[in-house]
Amino acid sequence: TRTGIALAIADKLDTITGIFSIGQKPTGTKDPFGLRRAALGILRTIIEHKLDLDLRRLVDATVTLQPVQAPENVGEEIWGYLMERMRGSYLEEAAGRAITTEMFDAVLASKPHSPLDIDIRLQALESFLTLPEATSLAAANKRIANILRKATGDLSGAVETARLQDGPERQLFEHVVSMERAVNPLFSRREYKGALTQLATLREDVDRFFDSVMVMADDPEVRANRLGLLVRLRGLFLQVADLSRLPG
């Protein structure tokens, strides 16, 4: 019953949070309070019953209900523990699914807080990686991430069309804008597979841009504009996963 489901999740989450709060979390191979089993029980219950729960928020709420003063950042620590159990469950019990640790990390980097949402994103990423455009776009995202990591100044994603030059730069910008209009409604409905399939059409324009355009131009305004374009482009994919974390 739904009441039984709610009680099962609450009981297991309270146990995990309570044990972490008194400093008795599992270490190495020792798990005397069965927290690994409890964590897997929470995750399986949520996913198998398709419950759209913000588990990160539930962890924080449970911490505040403990009868002891929990250590600082214990909520983040518990969330990390739950995600490690979730990662392990996919790697050990994938049942034919091609989930890798890099794929899980790519999805987790986009900061979803719902195990059900994470599972849907992983399904979409599995499908995307079978497309011929996937390898090139993953490499492009890695390149973009490296460029933005080293860049300074405004990285808000602002682009001034007047500073766009003709050819690959303008073509990529126009394609990004059209993709934003097309896929944002899909993201809001968690239709990640359809969104990634559409985003795959960006590959040729992305490749052409990097072949023809110097992002770090000498002119600071042109450079900032191009960085803004890359922020916009990367932001589209980050709504599902951080493709820069994939191999290649």
C-alpha cells in the first residue's frame, strides 16, 4: 500500500540519518546496522514504484528531526552515501543495461535530486550513446568544459548578436537558439531521450565552429561573446548530463 511504502522509506531514512548523526556510519567492509541494505531499499522502492520524490530534501528534513545535534554537513554526507549505493546497484545489477560509472557521474553532475529522475536520465543517456554523433559531441563538451574552466570574467551565457561573425559562429548560435526553443519543453516533461536526440543534430555546427573559430580571440569583447555562446551550448546538455565526464 502507499502507506506501507511511505513508512518503509521513512523508517529506513530515519535509521540511516540517525546512525550518521551519532558518528557510527559504515567504514570499509563493516556495516553493523545494515545501512547499505536500508539505502538500497529506499532507492529500489522509489524507482520501482515510480515515486517522484526529492530525496535530497527528505534527507535534510530527516536530519532536523533527529534527537541529537547532527554534525555539520551530515545531510550532504548521507546524500553522497545514497548516491554511492545507487551507483553500485547499477554497476552490479544492471540486468543488461550498459551503465558505466562515467555515465552515472555525468548524470549526477547535473545535480538531480530525485532517484527516479536519475534513472530516466540514465535511460536517455544510454540511448544517446548509441547515436553516431555521441562521441563527437562528448569530445566537444569536454573541450568546452576545459575552455570555460580556464576562462575568466563574465560566464553568464550572454551573447550579443551584433558581435557574431558570419559563417560557423553565427550558424552555431542560431542553431543553439532554435534548440533552446525546441528542447526546453521536453526537459520540463523529462523527455530527456527525445531532447538528446534533437541535440545530436548540433554536431556538424559544433565541429565546424571549432574547426574555423578561435574562441580565445585577442579582442576581449569578441572573446567574451564566444565564451557566452559556449556557455549556452553546454547548458543545453547539462540539463540531462555533463557529457564532458564521459570517456573520449
